[in-house]
Amino acid sequence: MNKGFRTLAFYLVLLFLVVWATNFFQTQQQSRQQISYNKFLSFVNEGQVQTVKIVDQKSVSGKLKNGTEFTTIIPEDPAIYRLLDQKGVETTFELAPQPPWWTTLLSTLLPVVIVVGAFLFMMQQTQGGGSKVMQFGKSRARLHSDDRKKVTFEDVAGIDEVKEELKEIVDFLKHPKKYLELGARIPKGVLLMGPPGTGKTLVARAVAGEAGVPFFFISGSDFVEMFVGVGASRVRDLFEQAKKSSPGIVFIDEIDAVGRQRGAGYGGGHDEREQTLNQLLVEMDGFGPNEGIIVMAATNRPDVLDPALLRPGRFDRQIIIDRPDINGRKEILKVHSKGKPLDKEVDLEVLARRTPGFNGADLANMINEAALLSARRRKRRIGMQELEEAIDRVLAGPERKSRVISDREKRLVAFHEAGHALAGKLLPNVDPVHKVTIIPRGAAGGYTQFLPVEDRYFTTRSEILDGVTALLAGRAAEELVLKEISSGAANDLERATKMTRKMIMEFGMSEELGPLTFGIKEDLIFLGRDIARDRNYSEEVAASIDREIHRIVTECYDKAKALLDQNRGKLIRIAETLLEKETLEGPELDELLNNFEEKAS
């Protein structure tokens, strides 16, 4: 039960007790019958009244001879007392009792308590669960506990150069004397940059585990609050805590939430986020050169950060953590498969080759998906089949075998994927075909997977053109064999057009337009993503770009049709085999084409 719920429950119980007490006293008062003064006089004259108690000569409570109790109000008239005496009514007089002191205090303070309690409860909810009321300016940084599972550099794989950079910082925190003797100045700040899922936060935790010093970690969004000035106050409090625990590390995750370039919002220089950033800049620059406090931060949007954060003296060292290469992926798979029962047939090198472009989070998710699949199939070990299927799940989503597809659509998908696969086998600059299937996955009706033999960091013009041709081969196969085209090639057309446009406008690979780039990317910091491209070229050049894109895509499409037409028999054979087996692995496809050539010869 969280603290906010307990507070709300306390105030609800308090309100219930107040209502109950009020109802109890009212019930005590309402147990006697209220009668009018005239009826009271008639009861007295008729001799029906047995006893009467008069309080402050106004309020009367009494009892009739039949046992009925009553109350009434009488005027200040001495004649009524003589009448009661004449009728023989037993009469007593009392002064009104003074209420207990606690009831007066309760009636006075209760409204105040309820109002103040409601205010404090709302403020506590505004500040989020777990934070103390009215401590808006206190830092929400959490101190890394040694009781938690300690992460070290052994748990980080695939980024050896990054670990070497950070080991120097860990060594400084452990042995600062040897650096100070040489007059060396350790970086004040380390900025970890890279795509999501590459392990930036994991690396920071590993630094904390290796250094053995206080490690304060906080998210950039924790600084910003609805109250003006709170963020700046939290920054001051964070660095005060860090200085008291020196030497230590302050880690700010997702720093782009608070460190975006100033002047980009509607509030100008008085924006709350900008005040927080200004205070952060002051605190980082206010450190002595060797105070032993190192600020680490992580972001996947370094392009939106304020330049003042990135200058020497603040984040001196900027480390890029990119997606791992094939060796890095293999090491990461070793880390994540540690402690999991793997079959002897599992080859991590094959899996690393099958997962180009995967980051650490993708690989961890893949291993977990394989473990879930093995448990679902009641297996005691994780096999290669489950790992291969987990890769497909991460890439394209789960299989949709229950999806009902007509024979006509199934035949269309088979020829579409056969066109991709055959073009991939025939074109010299396309990655080898690893798998082709017509089983729907995610939003795709089927897919053909091309697997590179090695990681590539650059691409050539011929590779782009052959890639566009392979993308268009699915639609070309539909038109060539079925004499019809479908909407299934929409994504292929989009990717082909995008690749061609980049080839012309960014890579300068157009024969007509020459080695030039067109357009300047404008990063709208306030909106937080690249959505605009400044046109630094004329309308005439724009028309030339459109013509060139149309020419290249059309030529690639015609090439794909001609290639498939020359190998129509192979295309039909692949499609028929897909209709029969639904999935073909790379070696099976090679064997199929080799047998076809032998029979043809």
C-alpha cells in the first residue's frame, strides 16, 4: 500500500468518525418527542404530565403518565409554574450544562484540520509518491545501494573501447594521488551518446560498481516541476549532496529532458527548464579541478543539447556507444545467455551473424523470447530453433498462423516473395538470402530476409541500385506471372523511393546532378525531432531531382522484370515450393535452384 493511499484512508476514517459522532448526538436528542407549547399546556390541564425538568427557564423535558417522554419550549411566564404546582406535577429546575472542552475544541479545529489535510494530500500527490510534503526543492537523486545486484565491467560486452575510456575514470576515483602528482586534470563530465538500447545506463551502473564510490543517479525529467524555480533548487541540492560524499559520481539519465538548447521554447530565458539548465551549467563549472566529483550523463539526442553543456570544462569527454559489430554481438549473447540452459547445438556465432543492426537490448530481448518459447513448449533447454524463431519475432513480430488467407492471396504472396528471393540470388551486390516465408508475421503477409556476410559501414552506388531492384522484384513478379499488381508492394515502393532519394540528395551519386548534396536538415529543437529540410536549391533543381528519382526507380523496375522473365521457370518453382512448404531457408533455396539448373541442362 503506497503512502498516498494511506494518507487518503486516514482522512476518510477521520471524516467518518466526525459524521458518526454528529449523528450519535442528534439521535440522543431525537429519542424524545417534540411537542408544541399549546399541547404541553393541554397535557398539564388534563393531568397527564408526571414529571417536568426546566432548563434555563426555557427548555422543558418531561414524562407523561403513560411513559412517553417529550420536549418543548416555554415562555418566561410565572403562571406556568403555578399551574404545574396546582396539577401536582413533579418539577425540577436546572442550569444548561456546559459542553465539554474537547467538543468546543473539536468544532473549532476540525474544519481547519480537514482543509489543511486536504491541501497537504493534494500537494503530496502533485509531488509524486514517495516524496515528502513541501520538499519541492530537494533533489530526487537516489544513492546506488550496495545491496542491489552489483554490475561490473564483466557484465558489459561488445564495447571494449568504451570500457577502456571509463576504466581511467574509475582508476582516478580509486587512486587520485598518482594523477595529481603529474598535474593531470580528470574530466569533469562524461557524456554517453548513442542510439536507444545500446547500454548507456548499464555502462554507468558498471562504473558505479567498479569504482566503489557513492553513485547518485537521477533522470533529467526529475528536475522539471510545475512550480517555478524547483528544478534549479533540486540541481543545487543534488550537487551539495555529492560534494558531501566526495569522491563520487553523479549520473543524469536522459539529460536531453533538461539540457536542450536554450531559446527554443515559448518562455524565452524565463522558461523553467532553461533556469534548471542554467543552474546545472553553473554547478558543473563551479567545481574545483580535482574535487573528485564526476558527472556522467546519457542521451540518445546529442544534437538537441545546448552547446554550453558540451564545451571543455563541463562534459569534457564525449563517448559514443554505437550498435555492436558481429564480435560485439557474440560477446553480448554470451553475457545474456550466462546461467541459461542452452542446447549443445546452439552456435552463438551464427546467431551474431544473423542479427546485424541489433543492439544490446534487442539481443537481451531475443534471448528472453527464446526462453519463453522453450518454456511454452515444455522444453528443459533453449534450442537453436527457439533462438532462430526469437530473432524473427524481434524483427517482424509473432507468427499469425491463425490468420485465414484465401488461396488467391496466398498464391500472390508466394510469387511476390519468390520475386524478392530470386532477384536476391541473381543480383551480385545484394546480401545472401537467409530465409523466405509466406507465413504472416506482424503486419507483413510474408517476408524475405537478406543476411550480410560481414558488417558494413559504407555502401556503394551499385549496392544501392541492386538493393532497389531487389525491393521492386516482388511487384515485378506479380505483374509478370499473375498479370496483376497489388497493394502488398506499398512498403517496398516506399523504401525503394527513400533509398533513391538519399542516393541523389545526400550521397551525390546522381549522374545528371553530379556530386552535390541538396537540402539542409533543420533540427527543430523545441519539437524534438528532424521534421524539416531547408530547400537550398531552386524549383528547377527540384524538378530535376524528381525526374532523376523517377528514372532510376523505373530502370530498376524494368531490370527486375527482365531478370525474372529470363528466369521464369525458377520463379515459378520457388513460388510453388513456398505454397507447399511455406518457408525456405537459405540452403534449401540454393539446393532448389541447383537442382532446377541440373534438370534444365
